[in-house]
Amino acid sequence: MTIGIMGLGYVGLPLAVAFAEEGHDVIALDTDARKIDAIRNGDSYIEDIPSERLAAVADRIEATTHAQPLARCDAVLICVPTPLTANREPDLGPLIAATRALSGVLQSGQLVVVESTTYPGTTRERIAPMLEESGLVAGRDFHVAFSPERVDPGRTDFTLRTTPKVVGGLTDACADRAVALYDIVCDTIIRVSTPDAAELSKLLENIFRSVNIALVNEMAMLADRMGIDIWEVVDAAATKPYGFMRFDPGPGMGGHCLPVDPFYLSWRAREFDMTAEFIELAGKVNQNMPYHCVAKIERVLNDAAKPVRGSRIAVFGVSYKAGVGDIRESPALKILQVLGGLGADVVYHDPHVPELNELGLAAATLDDALDGADLAVIVTAHPEVDHDAIVDRAPLVLDLRGITRRGSADRSAVLL
Ligand SMILES: NC(=O)c1ccc[n+]([C@@H]2O[C@H](COP(=O)([O-])OP(=O)(O)OC[C@H]3O[C@@H](n4cnc5c(N)ncnc54)[C@H](O)[C@@H]3O)[C@@H](O)[C@H]2O)c1
């Protein structure tokens, strides 16, 4: 088969490689010419896909910025971003642009699957009609389905193949086609009755995480005031063999998904005279976490008779989670920005993030970051960073991830 992938980011590139590894031809389309060049050169820019893996299948991947080659595909998967506008409403701009480009070259017999996270109703009400502008009829001349991506960048215990894939087709025949397609790269396919159910299932997964992270973060703020160690509390609660799922407190939510996707549903809910209160509340609590962390930084410095202004604060880990370089919506950026505004002399170390252009900062080595630091703050605990060395060497350490509890440093850090 020939599979088209539109949007070659964290979602699209692994899919392109997976289909190519199974022996299929892939037409990989992105509007970003730099990504197209990188793919052509066998240079991966996604940490989960080593360049050797991409280079090994390069002859089966035709990378392009043009839609025309998609006319040769049996199936086209749309994996473009679904961000929010400045006033936090769904921005379907990239999804609509990709769909419109595809509509111009759509052929009878093709299957189109949307993978981008979006609100229920998008595939049925927006994508299918736009594709029908081609003159072909959805469900009759071509097939349409929604199948949410569940990739968790950096995760190695579950892969594209071993993570069950949810699929909802516009018609039964649409679902049959989509199930047969994903069967090639996934072991387990979960078929639901409509694209809308598949769209909402993805949002439920993300909202579940967002709400539970907010819950444990609210607990962390309360435990802090009460003088109780939240990590000890979470450890204790997590011994219950049923009815509890562990979520760890931290500096807030980041990445492309959790800070964004839930608001697709709260926006849509308003059309149905509903206010999605859990979503809004979780967003509020999580957005406040970086400010809580800054307040804690002020307190830790204050206890050592130091003001924030003029203190050298070394931040360790600025990506939104351990093991990856993704800084989208990372709470570390807010923490650095607020500390800078308060007059701190900020420096950071992150083996995955060489520079933070928007803050005018470049990564320091671990040694340089610790050199002369008044306080070290562990915001994201990358596995390759020696956190014991940070605790041993920095005069003060604030650990927002609880990572130093497992360490063997002689001294101890202040915990979130
Ligand atoms: N990153 C994740 O972990 C993850 C997980 C599950 C679902 N998702 C969802 O998958 C979708 C894609 O996310 P991502 O993280 O891969 O985004 P990304 O930003 O890494 O990649 C998207 C790619 O689409 C390209 N693009 C933008 N407009 C285009 C267009 N009109 N035509 C072709 N290409 C276009 C961009 O240049 C970019 O390379 C989003 O809806 C996201 O919510 C992401």
C-alpha cells in the first residue's frame, strides 16, 4: 500500500516509520520544509525515532511539501497540530488547511483518518464535508475515520505497536478500512461506533490525567501549608491495591496535549449548555502551580536570609517532562520568566534543551550551572542528570519532582 501522512511531528513521523518498516510506501507531507529536508537526509528530529531507524527506511518514504503525490495513496492520515487560539478556543487552522489541500487531490476509494486530537463532531461536521468539496461522497466514494494517537514521547514500555488503537468510522465500511489499516502497525484495535466516540475517548483520557494531576497538586499545596510531606502521603495512598491510581505532584502541566486538549471539550460543551467545570478547575489549579513553586523558591531563599533579587538560581530540567526535549507549555519556562522578572540571576542545565531562545538563555553545563549558585531547583528530573551531585554541591536545593528522595546524597533537598 501507499500511505500518506500529513504532519510529521511527534505523532506523524513515528507512524511514517512504522508503516515503512512494514514494507509499505509512505508519502510524508509537511508544510515545514526543514522537516522534509531532514527526513530526506535520514536525520530524525524526534527523540523516539533514532536517525538510524529513519535512514533504514528512507527509500520507502517520499517526503514532500506538496499535496499532489497524496493522490497516489490508499490511505491518508492527518496528524497536524490542533492548538488553541490566543483566547483559548480551538484553532482548527492547520487541520482545515490540511483537509482542504487533501480535498483538492482526493481520489475515489481512498481512506482518510484524522489522528489529531479534537472535539467530538470535528470529523463528521468539519472534515467529511470539506473532503466532499472534491465532488466525492464520504462513506460511498471514499472512507473517513477518526483514530486518536496515544503516543507518549519518551515512553519505552508501550510502543505504537503495543498500545491499543481506538478507531471510529463514519460508516461500518469506513471503520472496516481503518481497522485493516492499523492492523498493520498495531497489535490491538478497539473499534467504537462513531468518530465522535473516538474523539471523545481521547479527550476523556487527557482530561482524566489533567484532573488527577490538579488534584494531587492541590493536595501538595495544602500539605505544604500543613507541614505534611506530600510524597510520603502519596506513597502511603498508593499502597492501596484497588481504587487508587498514583499521580505525583509537580510544577504543573506541560506538553502539547494536557494544557490544550481539555479546552477543546470545554469549548464544545458550551454549545450544549454545559460548563465543563472539572476541566476549568483542573486548568486553573495546574496553571497556578508554577507560581506556587516560585513562592516556595522565595521561602527557601528567605530561610537562608537571601532575597530573590540578585540570587543566582540554577534550574535543572526545563522540558515539560523527563527524558524529552519538548518545551511546549513547560512550567519551567514560567518559573524562569517569573524569577527573571523578580531580579534573579537565572541559569539552567538541560541535556535535552540547548537553548531557550524566547528567554534569551542557553544551557550551561552541570558544573557551570552549580558554580556560584545560591539555590538549585530541580524542575524536571532527566534520568541522565546526576541529582545526587546537585544535592551534594548546591548550598540549597528545592526538588519539585521528589527525585532526590531516591538518591544517596549526603544532604537533603527541600521538597515541593
Ligand atoms: N505529541 C504528543 O504526544 C501527542 C499525543 C497524542 C496526540 N497528539 C495530537 O496529535 C496532533 C499532532 O501533534 P504533534 O505533537 O505531532 O504535533 P507537532 O507540532 O510535533 O507536528 C505537527 C506537524 O504538522 C505540520 N503541519 C502543520 N500544518 C500542516 C499542514 N497544513 N499540512 C501538513 N503539515 C502541517 C507541522 O509543520 C508539524 O511538523 C495534535 O492534534 C496533538 O494534540 C499529540
